[in-house]
Amino acid sequence: MPTVQPVISCIQKLVLYETRARYFLVGSNHAETKYRVLKIDRTEPKDLMVIDDRHVYNQQEVHELLSRLDMGNRTKMGQKGLSGLSRAVSAFGIVGFVRFLEGYYIVLITKRRKVADIGGHSIYKIEDTNIVYIPNDSVRIAHPDEAKYVKIFQSVDLSSNFYFSKLISFFKENHATFRTITCAAPPAAELCSPKTPGYCGILNEAYFKYAWNSYILEKVKATVHHNWLLYIIHGFCGQSKLLIYGRPVYVTLIARRSCKFAGTRFLKRGANCEGDVANEVETEQIIHDASVMSFSAGSYSSYVQVRGSVPLYWSQDISTMMPKPPITLDQADPFAHVAALHFDQMFQRFGTPIIILNLVKKREKRKHERILSEALLSAITYLNQFLPPEYAIHYIAWDMAKYTKSKLCNVLDRLSIIAEDVVKRTGFFVNQPDFYRNTLRPGERWDELGGCIHNTCRLQTGVLRTNCVDCLDRTNTAQFMVGKCALAYQLYAIGVIDKPRLQFDTDAVRLFEELYEDHGDTLSLQYGGSQLVHRVKTYRKIAPWTQHSKDIMQTLSRYYSNAFSDADRQDAINLFLGVFQPMEGKSHLWELPTDYYLHHKNTMELLSPKRSYTHWWTPEVLINLPLPFDEVPCTENLKKMTVVKKMDKSDEEIDIYTEFFRPYELSCFDDTFCLTMTNSAKDFMPKHVGIDPSPFTIRKPEETGKSMLSNKSNKEEAVLQRKTVASAPPPPSEEVVSSSSEDDSGTDKEEEGPISQRSTPVKITEFGDAAKIPEDSIQSPRETHVMNLSGLPSEDDLLIYKRFVYLGQNQHKVDTYSQQSNAKQPDNMMTILGPVSLFLQDSIYEMHLIGLDKRSTEIFDSHIQTGKGIIQSLCKDDMMVYREYIKNRYM
């Protein structure tokens, strides 16, 4: 059976050339060895005529084509001064084609920035775009309101948190990014000929709920090659590096905002008639060992959770200019019709169990948020009575605001209990079987994990859906606690830690907390108009006193945005997503009193179809539970998956080596993404000499790398830090870390609260005491370097060293019943130590050498001889490959 690989787009660079009659969009790969040409007609005033030249050009052919176009479009033949073909724009991708009242525009991505790397595949953030009007001036029919529509369209800032990837399988088909790539392989392999060896590329249909430019690409989707189509998502993408004694583990957080029923805070509440809810965001955390890039050989794990507004018909009237407008239920829904549509979508996308964590208030003097709690509980109770008991919706209602005000209750301790229960029910995805150690030493927490277990991987089935009123502050903290619990299981599954548990005040959790705060701030700005008001430190009750003034400013900023700018932002979103389409003789967007009927299509229908009040689910979805229907290898899903062609391993559409390293480009080591990203050792680990470098060691708040860099008042620490880095040049991003956040110093200084205020008590173990070094015993680097190392170590030091080496070889339990040996007899002391188990497969504790075949040995010997200056003649196959490369590159 052929090996299935995801397809990488071959169009990485674009150049737009202009003539009076046409635009020519020339796309090429990174090496500029393959080209495609898209022809756009400029003589049509209102229609879009796009012709895709299916031919793949080489460099010489495309140069000849452009030369002929240049000569053929000059006003006078042979006149060199006037060019018939001019270069208009250089770009990296097409966002789409859009039309208002005149002709079409093309939107191009002109600047991008790499923000994440998963398995060698890059994720980019859009930095700048360019909108180009297609018809030429001679055929243009001007309209007085065209400029106003263009201004509204451009107010959707595409350079603000829009992302894309050239890996076609990313952000598509299924709800989990990496699960799409790996789990799609078995059904795709069935489409290939099982007798055909080699490699096979698969192409998945986009999951349009999260593709924000699906409407403006709809016009050309069926007529152009799939390499021209580039779907973008809106939300958040962040990545940090967790260094574990030099072993890099990348922690990636991706949030995908739904483009259905999208909008701003008070203008989009509840759900529409199709079951799509406001502020619906899917958050996925991906953990992978960056030392191995291959999807098949590397270690990858992901966990998904969702936030979204309460799935009911409800709204808030902002005409009264109140900080908290009253909540009203707009329609009576005794049969929970809209909630049934919403949860049916979740069954299809995530499977079971569906767990609802409702954080709104339950007890209030004046009934406000409690209206939503009572209505949601009533809807879920009604829907559950018709479902089979094993597939019932789990409902958890917890008044988080009440617990926050109580001095006796700890919010994060309660959330950690909920998070543990949720992760055990849903499980998580990991692309490898369990380690053999789990069979030898079974643990209660690991054995109780849910999900779907295969011979080669684990799958997450079901999802946690968290909501409060706005789905911003409380929701982000709850999602952080669930993500922290899942992170511990993920790191345990890929063999990084020995127990699936992480403590607060460690470098790993601080790194993860910073990612989630950036994630929460970004999503809050998009929906609410300001950053988070209450953060994780607020609920841990260790936030500094200066944070209160910042919270007040964020509250005022949110209020101002909701009152004065949200209406314009909502109009721009409606225009960008195609919810409102301008037409001649139709009311303009700014003339509409409301957009209610645009998002609720049943208001425009005389008789809307109704679903069953009792069998409210889709039958095909219920049959395949607990697996999500979108990931079942059925006929309907196989139709969404297309086999591109049979490929060689070195084909650029599946060659991850060429995609990541780009050997044909000159690159600077200091500019590589892996050096500029956030690093646990550089940004969070203390700079003291002799501190344990493990990111899982509990540290005091003042020991963090960021607090030491920002605490300029402590002169002794600053002097010690300068001495520590005196012997080596500073890392490229060290200055950026020290000045990246203005409130880091204030935040970290005030974390010296009593232990009773922390959500997780800090336990001082014997190992932690041994790792601490008194301040007077710390030597400067200069004093350390001049020590006399010629003498032999003492007998006690040699004994300690032998113990360390032998324990490192065994890595497991040590018998303590006969530890009465004399220090002068180290050999006898070593004999009582023995390994508990022998692993039958490779792990981080033991690695079996792979036997090499004869051909591999010959290649290695040839490499050694070449290094000595003895160059062997190339074989026939190598000469053919070299000639083919020269032919494609230069001829």
C-alpha cells in the first residue's frame, strides 16, 4: 500500500503583471523551478473572467511567455521605452475576489510573518494586504457609493490575527489540525491502488465554518487549480519552546473563530436559527517533540476545547447605555429547537461525550445572568430525555463569580477537579501507542482515560464546551485550567515526564499561562473591544495592586468600544463574510436598522422546515457515536478527500525537508524562527548559577527569568546576571525579552504572597532542598574558571559520581533494604541497584540500535572517504539526478 502524505501547495510566491487587457498572475514554488499562470480579464466591467492555464512552466518557458506578452502589448513594435507588460504587485497568496457595486477587486497577501512551525510546516500571520481593482479605466462604470463600501470592507483589518498555512490539510476538514493530517491517512490509502508502491498525496475539502475567506473565493473555487486556493482563519496562533535538558518540545496554541453568526459583543448574542452561536471559538493545543519533524516518526499530541455563547434566542438592549444591559429571551423555545441544532453539530464534529461547563451566576439579588442558567438547564434536560443514556449531554453548572468573592474557597482548586474529570472523559489525541511502562506500572489516572484507543494512536472523542455570559474572562481561566491538566497528560504520553501532573510556579506552567493570556487578550479584543479584565493571577489572588487600575481601564475601554465602535465593526464583518451583498436598487448596508434578518434566514421564508421534536439528532451521526461523524471513513467523507497523484518521495508537494530547510536559499542562522520564539530556558528559567534547569521544578515567583530581567532595583541580582553572561554573547532576542512587556516587573514583583493564597501549595521536598545553593556559596564565573582542575577528585566525590552514573543507567526504583555499605566500598554499594523492568520498545529511557543494511554502510563509508579527500566517482543514478536538477534549475 502506498504511503499517504498531506499535500503542500506548490504556489509559494506570486507576481501580478499588468497589461491594458489582462492581469497575469504568475505563481511559483520556493525554488522557482515550476510556475503556473492565471489570466484575469480586464475588459469586463462587472463580471469576473478567470482562466487557469493548467500547464506547468519551467523557468525558461515562463520567461519566454512574459517576453512575448511584453512585445505583443507595446503600442509601437520595437519601441523599448514603452513596456507593454508591467509588474504590479508581489504577493504570497490570494485572499479572494470581491465585488460591491462596480467591478471586481482582487485581494492579495503582500507581507507575512512566521508564527508557528508544526512538523516542519509553517503557519504564517498576515502582516499586510493589497486590494487591486481589476477592470481598466476605459470600461469602468463609476458608482458614487463604491468608495464607501471599499472603506467598510478594508476596516476588517486582515493584518490583525488572520493566519494561513501552505499545507493544504491545515485548518480544514476536521476540527483538530493535526488529527486531520494523521487520521485522514487510512481512508485515503483505500482510494489509492494497494498494488502501487511509493507515495500518494491527499487533498481534503475545507471545513468552511472556520475559513473566513470562503465567500470571496467561491467565485473561482471550481475553475482554478487547488494550489491557487488559500483559506485563512481568524483567531489566535502562538507557539513556545519548552526546553527539557536540551530536548525541544513545542507548545502550540491555535484558536479558530467561527465565521457563522460572527460579530461583536452586544450585537451578537445567543444563537441563530441554524444553531450557530456567537463568539464560537475552537481552541487546540498541540504538543510535539521538535527534535523529530516527521509526522509518522515524531511524537505529536493535541487536545481541543470550545467556547461559545449560550445556545438560546437571547439578547441585550444597549440603547439604555448601561454597563450591564438587561438580558431578555427573544423567543419562546419550549422544544429547544435552536439548542438541538447546535448540539447536533457538536455531535457530528466532536462525538461524545459533550460536556457543558456553565459559569454564569446562579444566585443574584436582581435576576440577570440566572435567566440564562435556568433556560439552558431546561433545554438540556429536555434534549437528554430522548438521547440514549450513554450519549447524554453532561451539564456542569458552577457559579465562578460567587466562589471568587469567597475567602474560604479557592477557584482554581475547584477548576482543577473539574478539569481532571473532563480530560478523563474525553481523552486526547496522540499519534503513538502507549509506552510499555504503562503496562508495567499502571496508574489510576492513566487507566481511567477516555477517548478511543487504537493500536497505533489515541483519539479524543467528545469535547468540553465552556461558556459564561461574554465567554471572555471566566471562560479563558477555565479553559487554561483544563488545558493545563491536558498538557500534563500530553507530556506524559510522549515520554517527557514520569507522572501526568504539573504544578504552578514551574517554568512549564508559566510558559503555558503566558500563551493562554495572549490567547485570551486576542479573543477578547476581537469580540469585546478590550483585553482581559480578570486573568489567572486574579483568580489565584496574587495579582499586584497595580492590576486593579489596569482592570478599570480595560473595563472602560470595553464599554467605549461596545457603545461607539461595535456597530461599524459589525457592518464590516457582515460585508466581508458575504452576509450582506450590495445590489443595485437595494438598501445600503449603513441604511439598515438591524441585521437580524441577515443572520436569521428563517425570517425570509414563509414555511421553514421543522425537525422532529423528539428525534432531534441526525441518524447517521448517532449511529457512529462516540466517534465524530466527520472522522468516520464513510462514503460521504471519502468524497471530500481526493487523491492528487502518485508521487516520488522527493516530490516537492510532499517533501518536508525541502519545505523546511530550503537548501536553495541563503539563510541566516540568527534569523531562524526557532531562535526568536519564546523559550522556557531563556525567558523563564532563573539566571542563578547552579539552579536546576528542569522546567518542572517549582520556583519562587521572584526567581523567574522575566522578573530578574525586569527587577532593576535589585543591584546584586543585576551584577550576578551580568557576570553570568559575560563569557558568552547574549542571545539575539534577549533585549526584546527585557522590554517586551511593561507590566512584567510589576506583575512578578507582587507574586510573593503567602502560600495560603496560592491555588496549589508548594511542597518543599528533599530534592528541592538539595538543589538550593546558599547565596554566600555562589561563586562568580571568573572565580570558577581559575580553579585548579588538575587534581583528582576526592573519594567522596567519586562515590557520588558513580552513584549518579549508575542511577542514570537504571532510571527506576532502588532497593533500600541494604544501604549500609561503607563509603570506601563503592562496588558493593552498586551491586544492590537493579532495574525494575526492561523495555521491549524504544523510549526516552532506552534506545535499541537499528541494524544497517549493506547499502547504508557503503554510503556512510563513502561519506567518510570524501571527508578525507578521497572522492569516488558518481554512479549512473546519481548522474541522472544531478542532470535533471541542472536542467530544471538553469535550462
